[in-house]
Amino acid sequence: MSSTAPVGHAGRGVADTVPGEDGVLAHPVLSPDDTRKARVSGTHRVLAPAETLRRIEPLLPVVGITRLADVTWLDDIGIPVHQAIRPGSRTISVSQGKGLTHELARISAAMESIESWHAERLDPGEVTATVADMERSCGYRVRDLPLEPRHHLWPGVELEWTAARRLDDGADTFLPTELLRLDGRVRDTWMPPLFVQNSNGLAAGNSVAEAALHGLYEVIERDCLARAGTGTSPALDLTTVDGPAREPLELMEAAEVEVRVEVLPSPTGLACFLATIWSEEFPVLFAGAGAHLDRDVALCRALTEAAQSRATQIAGARDDLTTGAYRRAAAGWSGPSASLPEAGGVSGVSGVTYDDIASVRNASLADDLRITVASVLAVTGRAPLVADHTRPGVGIPVVRVVCPGLGHETAFTS
């Protein structure tokens, strides 16, 4: 049954300015007002969408965003999808955003591009030291970070290290700078493979707590995807879904798009869904995932991300698209080679009902962050870590959240 009880045990959050129940002061960056939610339908934010747009739009030229484009109309689903164009990007120049409204999709696209801009321009690490030397004080094993399959990491390798903090108690630590940096430019020197370069856990927000929480949700989502592997998880009975997720489901049904939603394994206890969509008009499977304390937000994220993936492929503007989906679509039009997802269509009935999914709805992001951090700590035995990428000249909070011990799934990395 649905629940409003916390998942896991209470812990200390980075967003408090008052002593926690255990008497330990948490990180003094934010006031309680900074974590009170103003938007709780489809996403949880501390500012109304119009206010967020008012704040970020003057900064778009500063980070090189030349255009925010509405590509919703390219598909017939109707779920808002927008793109942010940043021609000078050092990774990909087209970022996607989605949401239940056009304002939210516009914010999502802009924030994704803004956070990548920050990660592309990291300063050199504050410390240069070997892995063995840093592990004595960092509180985690570097081998528990996402590594390349044929990496060259060993205790004696010397790396740059960027200052970070534990999200449970605010204690200082460090993360390898190379893990945090996103830079796809060609170099004139060979670099040994070490860490997987992706944006997992990279997030921007209206406040540090909001950014950290969004990054943490993404890391948990990728861990759930990695645990699910290639198997099939229990399907959600979509006829039992209520709340804000009904709107994207009804839009897909009206567009004759088949939907299957799987309930992914989630050791942290957070709701996590994988949505797969398919239609006769575009006979290719597209997927999206979402994890959140609030099951409504998790499901909305999974559904809108699946629609975003399809609209992105139709638009064809993103730098890292391949020709594979187009070839599969062509094969589908010439013959039934694309298979319909099993069960779980919009009107289909499956075993797991929506009320079976636990859900936590708090009034502040500080409470959400405290619960989520404690849930990760209970699974891994190690505190989630956060590196602050925020630049004073821009002023938009951007962080990278890293959870040693959680898995990662590169197929869903933006």
C-alpha cells in the first residue's frame, strides 16, 4: 500500500541550518526557506517555474546557449519536449528537456545544458596525490567509483583531486577530478583509461539542496537500471495509476502509443520505474526511467523521458545520435521486425498496482535529502558525496553527486 512514512532511517541533511535530532549541525549553506517546496506536481522545486525561468534566461548567453527550441510538435504524443542549443559545447551541443508543461520542459533543457557547461570547465584539482595516499582520508575505495572496463587504476597512480563533501554530515573529502570533468575535445596526448566519463549525478537547481537531491535521484535511478540488467521486472497495472501521471498516459493513449511500465528493483526503497513506448507510426522501442521518493514524480519522469527520447530521435539534432534507430524504423515499416512490448499497454492489466508502490511526500527538500541520503547509506555503507561546481559569475547551483558502491547504467546517461 502507499505510505507517507520515511524510507530507511533518518539521517543528517546537507540543507539544514539547525541541529538535527542527533544534535549534530548539518551543512550551513541553506536556510529553511531555501528548501521549502513551491512546486510538487510532476517535479519538486523550491521556486515556481515562471520564477526559475526569470532567473536563468538572462544567463543563457553567459553559458553559450543560443536558442531554446520547442520540438514537441515534431511528434504526435504532445508531451512537452524542448532543446537547448549550445554550439561551443565541449561535449554535446544539443541538450533535451521534458516536463508536464512547456515551462518545465524549457527549464529542464536549459538546466541540462547549464550543468554540462559547468562540468566542462572544472578548475584543476586542489590536490595532486596517489590513490593510496588519498584513500586513507577520503573514506571510500576509489575502485568503488565507475571505472572503464579496461581501466589502468592502481594504488600508485597519481591523480588530481577536487574538494567534495559527505552528504550525511557535511564532512570534507575529495573526488578524482577526472571523474567529474566532462570534456570531449581531442587531446594531443594519450590518457590511460580510468573513470567512466558521463553526467550521472550532475545536476543544477534553484538551490544547492535542490541540485544535490536531483543528482542523487539520478544516481539511484541508474543503480536500479544496472540491477535490473537485461531481465524483465514486474509490470505496473497502468489502469490503477492516478495523480499527475495520468496526463502523459492519456496523451500516449490518444496518440495510439503503447506503454509498458516496469517497477525496477530498488534497494534504497525509492520508487523507480522504467517506461517503454512503441507505436505503429514509429515502430522502435523508446525508454525512460525515473526514481524519486514521490512515486508520482518517478512515474512522470519515466514517461516524459520516454517521450523525450522519441522526440529527440525524430528531431535528429542531438550530436550523439546514431543511424541505428532509423534503420530499425525502416525495417519496421517494411515488416513486423519491431516487437510490441509484452503486456502493460495503457489499458492492459498487470500484477503490480500503483498503490503497491511506496511514496513519501514531504514539505521540504531538506527532509527529502535527509531520507534519501540515509537510504543510500543503508545500502552501501558509504555516504553519498557531492562536489560543488557552482561558479560565482553564473550563480546557478550546480553539483555532481557520487555514490561509491552504487552501480551505473551508461545507456541512460544524458
